[in-house]
Amino acid sequence: MAYERSITAFKEAYKVIPGGVDSPVRAFNGVEGTPPFIEYGKGGYLYDIDGNRYIDYVQSWGPLIFGHCDKEIEDAVIEAAKKGLSFGAPTTIETQLAEEIVSLFEGIDKVRFVSSGTEAVMSAIRLARGFTGKDNIVKFTGCYHGHSDSLLVQAGSGLATFGAPSSPGVPADLTKHTLLATYNDITSVEKCFEDSKEGIACIVIEPIAGNMGLVPADESFLEALRNVCDAHGALLIFDEVMSGFRASLKGAQGITSVKPDMVTLGKVIGGGMPVGAFGARKEIMAHLSPEGPVYQAGTLSGNPVAMAAGFASLKKLKKNPAIYVELGNKAKKLMDGFKKAANAADLPLVTDVRGSMFGFFFSSKPVKNFNDALENDTKMFAKFHKGMLDRGIYLACSSYETGFVSTATTDEMIEETIKTAYEVMANIGKQA
């Protein structure tokens, strides 16, 4: 494929945008080549400014569960935009979308809309601290919860450690209240509680981690987290910004029997527009301003265009929940094909699927946490990514990201992708 126009566009962007991109993962730093600059999407395809067409397995990093330019969602956005982009005042569409979410998630009585997943988790943690009167929180190495200061924390040594900032500009005084534990390791969590003499406000976790690759939490681990929180008066927060309405109609809660105290959502509930939300039972949400003392606000929160897109998307999902069986079968077929292609080329590969989410690592052992994920062969992934991209397959440009299928991803697209994977992996195998 030719990328001349994209290469030129990247150079021009680099002059006026840090790194040439507005989100670091788009820069292709973890893979080979230059990011294609996209002109438009349609259904399951992306088209770049050089005229190349790609089968899209990123789907804007998750929200486009019906693919690009879905007519019903597009129509809802256009009609909303005709009435005004934002009012900074209440609208009925906010209530309608909130009712849809509350009806699906057990334990959620009320939700508050924000404009991003980062805002949702940041606000949920503030509310948890306000509700419990405690400052410390527990997060897991490898789980990404947005770029708010207290959550940008790197791993330390030992089973659990107080966090140190993983980005310049983040004060250590903020991250000292963030304790790090190891995903799928309850002993590390228990040590966090032992080390925090003043108590812990909450545990925040991706029940289906999507930011170290796709790494689901074990059911027994989630059950143990629930028990630890109950024993210590801490809240359990499920960050379902990525897995909400992706893993199932009820997100991870459609798969696990464990019920959190709070949930954060995003992606699909915006139907492609910027949106996030956090929710809990009413006695927790009652602490949120203007009912309670915990302050949170946003001028564009619940803006009518994003609400219209999300409402249209959720209505379509509730109308036909069998979609998730179809999506799960597609994702499984794709990963089974990748696995067979890797075996044929004598390459190590482990795969996983949760609903319409899929992930794979060039590794010979199961991936249960971030340390396991770090052992995957990133150089092999980079070669695979470039080989697939050059043949019209658009995958996430990092071995630590999750892939997605949509209802617009056809069986023919998946078969073409698997055929291409055989070719690319065979070439990599010959070079190894």
C-alpha cells in the first residue's frame, strides 16, 4: 500500500501537535511505520487519505459496536444537532439514557454523565473518598483508568507498594494515596489493606482489563475483592468504560456474579460521541453535588448530541440482545483463525475473547496480569501489525490494546483477515 499522503500529513501534524497526534497510542510508536490518516469510515471499513481501504478492528477503540456511520445513530445525531449542540441546561434525553442504563445494571440507582472515561473514573473515586471518608485507593498494575493524576502510577517492587508517579507533572503527594496490587492476585490486595493503617476508600478495577491487552479477571479473584471490600468498609468500583455494553449487554456484570458498588461507563453509551458516566446505588450518589457535598461538574456533560447517539445505540442493543452471541462467535472465529495461523508458522500465540472484545499475545504462556503481558514478543507483534496493515487489516497499534468486532464486521471480512494472518505469520516464521 502507498502511504505518501499520510506520511506528509503526519509531518505537518508534528509541527503543530505534540508527537503529531492527540492521543499517544495513535503515534505508532510501538509498531513499524507511520499512522494512516483516516478520511472516512463506512460499516466495517476505514479509508485513509491515500485511498487505502482497511478492515477495521479498532472501531474507534470500542464505541462503534454497529460500525461506522450506522444510519439510526447517524440520524439521531443529525436531528439532535439541528436543535443545538449544547445548552448547558437539562434536557429530557439525559433522563431517557440514564433510565436505560439504570434498567440494565443491578445496583445502579442513579448515574451522572460526564464527557470522557477519564472524568468518569476520576469522579467515581472522588465520590468514593467522600462517601467513606478515606483517602487511599487500590488499583492494579496494567489497568488504565484515564490520565487523572492519582491514577498515573507505575509499579513498584514487592507484592504491593505505594505508588510513585509514572508521568512528569504528577505530584508524588497525590499518588502516595494510590496503592498498587497485582491483577488476579488477592494476596497483593490484602497486603495493601495491611499497609494502609488509615484505611482504604475503594478498589478500582477493570473486571475485563483492556489496556494491557485483553486480560479478564478470574471469577474467584473478583469474589475475593468483594469480600475484602465488605470486610474493610471499602467500595468496589468496576471500570467498565471499555467493557460496558461490549462484553455483554450488562458488561462484565453479564458474565460475573460479583456486584460492584459503583460502575464507570463510556465508549458505547456515546455511540461514537465523547461521553462517560458513573453510577451507584442512591445512598452513595446522594453524596454528589448538588444533593451532597462531593463536587463534580462539567459544562458539556450530558450534551444532547452525545446523549442522542448513546440512546440510539442502547435502544438498538436492547432491541436485539442476540447481537452479542453473533459478535462473540465472530470474535472467537477470528482468534481461532489467528491461533491456527500461528501454529502453522510455529509461532507462540495466546488469545482470549469476551463478547465483541478480543486480544492476542505473541507469548507461550497464559497472560493473567501485567507482568505476564510484558513478556510477550513486542517485536514480533510490530512485524505482524505492519504486515497486516500493508494488506488492508487495521489492528490496534499496540500489543497492550484490545481489538473489537462490530455488527458490520462480516464473515467474509473475518475470513479475509484470517487468510492474511496465515500469510503474514508464515513470513515472520521464515525470518525467525
